[in-house]
Amino acid sequence: PHAYVPGERLRLEAYRRLASATDDAAIDAVRAELVDRYGPVPTPVENLLAVARFRAVAKSYGLTEVALQGSQGVRFAPLQLKESQEMRLKRLYPGTVVKPAVGTALVPTPKTARVGGQPLRDVALLEWAGQLLEAVLGDSLVAAGAAAAR
């Protein structure tokens, strides 16, 4: 926000540093610098840091695109899954459509509750997508267990 980082040049420099951060340590360093220079981080900046963290996770798995596909779900691409990963994805996220020929998976939009819930948004959606990647591509049993509990 303009009220948090006063000058356009300073804001662009902060964006550049955040865009070049490739892991949690680098993102934490940017956050620490922002706190040191400008004080406590407001919610919009926390949201931006969450996006940077998710971008780093997605990139570490070779993904270049994660996008909402209207009301159909969240599309992950490019995605080449082993047979066991595809089975896990479909088991943990029922209704998922995997298209190996084009390297995509369309996962139903997550909701706050199974019945009558609202679609996840903002940081909660980023956290969900990160857990999905860890559970399926990272072969994380802890993440898979958390996903199954939802």
C-alpha cells in the first residue's frame, strides 16, 4: 500500500526483491527488511508474501500455471504425474480431472465446508493449493493425511 511504502521507486524495488525470492529464507529476508524499514506488515503485504511463498513452492515442482478455471476448479499445469500420484490426487480430491496429453489437472474448487461451504479465497486458497502439491507431488504423508481429513 502507498501508506506503507511511500515512494513508487521503493515499492517497485520491494516487488523486485520479492519476485526474485525463490525460497522461504529469501522471502523471510524481504519481510524482515520491510518490517525494519517501514514497521509492522499490513494485511495486503502479508497476502503478497503468501503469494510469493506459493509461487516458490509451485516453481519447485515445475509448475508455471495455477489458475481458477471459473466455477469448474483450479487448474495446475504443466503436470506430469506418475500413476501412483494420479491415483492419490483423485482419491484425495474427488472429481479431479487429469489430462496427461496436455499436462494438466483440474481439481474441484475447495470450499470452507463439504456441505454448504463457500469457495476458499485468498491466503486459504494458496495454503490449500500448497498442501495439494506437497501431498501429491511431494509424496508427503503428513500433507496427504491433512488433505484426507478435510
